[in-house]
Amino acid sequence: MLKYIVIFAGCFLLQSDAMEELSWSEHYRLTWNDFKGQPNLDTDAVAVTASGITFSYSIKQSNKKVVGFKTLVKAFFYPEHSWCKADQVDAHVLGHEQLHFDITELHARLFRQRIAKLKPHDNLAQTLQELHKTIEDDLANMQQTYDAESNFSIDEVGQQKWKDSIAFRLKATEKFKSRG
């Protein structure tokens, strides 16, 4: 008897029935018009990018044994939860925010790369959940490190270093890029 188990998970945990989202694409760069959320006037931040990875999988079983699986991993930007203080931002800050989204895509690629190495086994669901958690933690850590080392885009040398590093890593993982 064949049985399918389907699981959905997201590392960006905002819930809304009709939440707008933009899929990452190498052919699209964010614009300030994409930042539709209400700015937080109680912070020194001039912009916030809300992005995350969605993840789903199905597992095929036969005679209570895992015999196959499919996964879907996507990187998204959430316009309604991203915001900017329009009178305080410029193209340089937008580049900083775009790189946050690119870092999300990088982790979606790393997730797909690691999934591609998996073989069906009886604890596959647990393995996928643990891998998802690891990727989610790595993504959060890299986002924080990026902001610290670029001083939120103020350190132009640090910003350029990160831009170059992420461009290199995206090129190295191109085989696993988001497709549509």
C-alpha cells in the first residue's frame, strides 16, 4: 500500500490569508516601492527587509518503508512586513536590503543542495525537519553577522566585502537557484 505524507513549514512565521510575497529571482531587484509596511518610528533603523524560506515535502511510503520523497524550497520577500523611512533611504541602503534577500536565497540554495544528497530512509521526515532547523538558524546568524560587519550599510568597505562574498557564493550554488 502506498501512502503519502505532506508537510509544510516556513522559517518566516508571519501568518496571513492573503499575504503578498515576492519570489527571489536573479532577474528582479527590489525597489523602494516593494517596501509597503508601516515604518517603525521608534527605532534608528531606516529600513527592514522581511524575507524567509518556505519549505514543504511529501514522502512516499510502501509497506511502511520510505521509498521516495519530493521537496519544495522557496525564498520569499514579504512587502507588507518590509518597510523604509522614505526620507532617510537611498540606493546604497536599498543595496543593503537587497543583499538581505540574496542571503535568504543563498540559504534556500544551500538547503536544496543538502536535500539533494539525501536518500530515502525511515527517519527521513525527522532528518528534513532537523536540516530545516539548521538552515533556519544559519540564515538568522548570517543576517545578524552581515548587519554587524557592515554596520547596517554604514561601513562601505564591510558592505562591499559582503556584496562580493554573497555574489561569489550565489554563483557557486547556481545549480540550486530558485526557478520561478
